[in-house]
Amino acid sequence: MNPFYEKREMKLQTDVSENLSFPEHLHEDTELLLVRQGQIEVNVMGERRCLSAGDCAVIFPQQIHSYYSAAENRVQILVFDASLSGTYMRTLQKLRPICPFITSERLNSDVRLAFDRMLALSDRSVAEQLQAERLQDTFKSEEEINALRCAWIQVILALLMPALQLEEQKKAESMDVTCRLVQYVMEHFKEPLTLEFLAKQLHVNKYYLSHIFSDRLQMNFRQYLNRIRLEHALHDMQTTDHSITRIWEDAGFNSQRSFNRIFLETMGISPMEYRRRKATLLFSHNVI
């Protein structure tokens, strides 16, 4: 998954992640998270909850959210464009859940089945799913598979909406600034950024921005920016064979020394060791 704020070429993404952690971010899509195993801490627009196996989080478009894993877990995330939501498009665009979390006791059991079907139909997972061959035999064209994906999304929404209490979208002034701040950093994190520059771009006092970082985002400006850049670098290390130099430059770091230091502080190992372990793990899977 690539949870950065961006204009996605793909209108739908779904994947299973282990021990997911990602700082506050937002995007224009709807994002659903289903906990498969373990526990994960989810923060949506300032409301924080520790979710356990079977629990679900429903994140509407343009809502700030983050994930933190203190222990082992497996979660499935489904991200999709509003155009795939059918009659629920207006609901997703105009309303917001008072509480975005649904416990396993309140979650319709068919939601898990629908998530399984979505995973089996995803481009990256088809070959790995038990039902993949049967699905491919039944639905020959990509157009037919896309129609089925769209149908399952609407089934999931139909099962989730009765468990949510919705209200008209309202934005307090401070939260509106926070959303604009996160959105701007998501779009420009590769560029040289300072707190003073951000304040000018957002037309607010830099001390007010500093307060938002410490109070709402739970870290200072430099820590947040470095974390976003690091997550981008990690994504590239996992999905490309680009050189380490190209990766840290593309992520916005100003030197390899700073990249190595932040990587080691956050991951506990060097970038080269991280890549070596990933390559070893991939090779072992291929051998098996």
C-alpha cells in the first residue's frame, strides 16, 4: 500500500500489511481497515482507538488518519475512489461518521467475506488466493473483473453504513488548518520545507503551526517531515531496485548521512542491511 496523499492512477487498492505504522496523512479516497490478527492503534481526526482482531475502521475522504503498531498484527486495507461507491458517493462526500470504529461484535460477518473477495480480485493478489483460478476462469475480461470489484465495494458499504452514525461534515478552524497542513506536506515533502515557509503558504502564524504539530500530530515539524520522507523511501526500497542514493534523494533528504541516521533511529538497522534482509527473504520465498 502507498498511503500518501496523491492523485492515484488506480481507483482501487487492497492489500494485507503486517505491523503497520504510518504517521498522520490524508487523501481523497475512502479507506477501510479490517484487523485480521493482533491489535493496532488507529487515529482518525483526533479520535484514537486500539482495534483488535475483527474490528474495523471506516475513514471517509479527506480525514486525517494514522496507524501505530506496538505489537504483532495483520490488517487488510481497502482504498477506493468515490466513483466506485455507487449510490453511496454523496454520503462519502458530504457526511462523516461520529465514530469511525466498528467493533467485531457489531460488524456484520459478511463484511469479512466481502474483504476476502476483494483481495482475491486484486491485481497483486489474484495468483495467491485460493479462489483466484476459479475467479479468472469465470470472469475473462478486466472489465468484468472491475465490475465485480465495484459491486463488492457497494456490498461492503451497505453492510457497514447501518453500524455508523453519520452527521453533516463540519470543520473546526483548527482542524481545517491541520488538514491543509497535512495535505500540503503530503504533496510537497520532496521539496525543501521549513516551518516558516509552511506558515507563509498556509497564511498562519508559524507558532500556531508548531502547536498543531506538537498537539495534534504528536511530533515536531522536523520529525514529521523526516517520517513522511522515510516512509516514501521505504516504499521505494520495497517496490523498486533503485540505488540507495537515488531513493534518499527522491524522498527529499538533503544528504545520505541524514538519511542513514534517521533510518537507523527509526528502523534499528542501516538502509543497506534492510535491503539485504528484504532480498534474502524474497529469495527464500522464491526457492520455496
